[in-house]
Amino acid sequence: MKILILGAGKMGTFFSDVLSFNHEVAIYDPDPQRLRFTYNVVRMQHIEEAEEFAPELLINAATVKYTIEAFEQALPHIPASCIISDIASVKTGLPDYYARLGRPFVSTHPMFGPTFASLSNLSSENAIIISEGDERGRAFFRELYRSLHLNICEYTFEEHDLTIAYSLSIPFASTLVFASVMKHQDAPGTTFKRHMAIAHGLMSEDDYLLSEILFNPNTPAQLTAIQRQLDRLQQIVAAKDSAAMRQFLAQVRQNLK
């Protein structure tokens, strides 16, 4: 298959590396510095070059802030039959956008972002394939993600947003609160250092991405749940209520099973 990837960032180059030995792959990025280390692919610095390449599948790996803008830039230069796809972690606006276009599309979310995952070993990682869209596109990504030994879940756009509010908004918010009260430690313990590493990794992400994940319409309910449990814990600690603390810890252990 002829595949055009938009964006030579971490995920774009990851997909080009994975796909280039079994498919004819081109990667576009207006910044030539980002194309330097791509291998076994056609490098494009000008999107007009896509017309001659004529891809059958377009993978939009632009940062989430520019997902729709990247589509708009590329669409005039690719065939109408080309399946367009995104790998965005935030799907806000995309269902309506795809509906307006009337083109074949597939939307997925590889949940092994380069900040924390080892891209050379993904057997413990997950990917979401949106159940709406072109079946040929979904089949392509099912085969690809299975070849990477990923656990695959198929959700609607709405189910995806609910899942992300739970699986990303809660840890993001918890980490941000931890980091917001952090003070320098001359002799940090192991647990503190692990939280520090997570906080540094999170803060290396793009501000827009962090904001959009937290602005998910389903996030406020998750933040309310965090606040409710924090209030409960604060009351237990203030009262030095050993029985209530045992009950609280037992509930936490049950949740972790």
C-alpha cells in the first residue's frame, strides 16, 4: 500500500519505521531538519509532492493542535479515494469534520505515547480503533497493531472520549496537583523519585495537548471524584481515625485488583 504520513515527529517517524519495509511510504514535514533521520521512505518537504505519490492511505501524525489544519493542507493533493486517518489522542471536533468531508476515514489512538512507553517493546501497551469509519482502514490498523502485539479495543468516538477522561485526565490531574505543591528534596525517597519522573515526563508534553485532554467534557466529573476522595482522606487524617483509614486503604487495594 502507498502510505503518506503527515509529520515527522516521534509518532510520525515511528509509524514510518514500522511501515516502510512492507509498504511504499512517504513522509511529509515542512521542516527539513525533522526529515534527516527518516529511513527507507520518500521524504517530502512540500505537500504538493503528494500529488505524484498518490497515496492510498494518509496517516495524520501532526500534533493534536494542528490535526485538522494538516488535513486541510493535504486534502487538495491526494486522491478522493485515499483513506484519511488520524492517531490523535484528543478527538474533539473530528467526528463532525469527517462527516462534513464525506471521505473514507479511520481514527485510532495508539495509547503508547513516546513520553513513557518503550517503542521497541509494546506488548503491555494498548491501542484504540474507533468503530466508526471505513472498514478497510480499520482492518489495516487492526493488522498493524496486532503485529506490534498491542492490546486492541474498539470504541465509538463517544466511548473513546469517556475512556480518555478516565484513563488520562485522572493521572494527568493527579500528577499536576502533586507537582504544583512540590518542593526540592535533598534526599528524595524512591516513591517521590518515581512521582518526579512521571511529573517531568508529563510536563515535557505540549501545553495544548495537556489542555485539550483536561478540557474533555467528561473530565470535570473525574476531577470531582478525585476531590471527593481527597476530602475524605483529609478528614480521616485530621481525625486520626485508624478504623476509617483501614477501610479506605482496603478500598484502594480492592480498586487495584
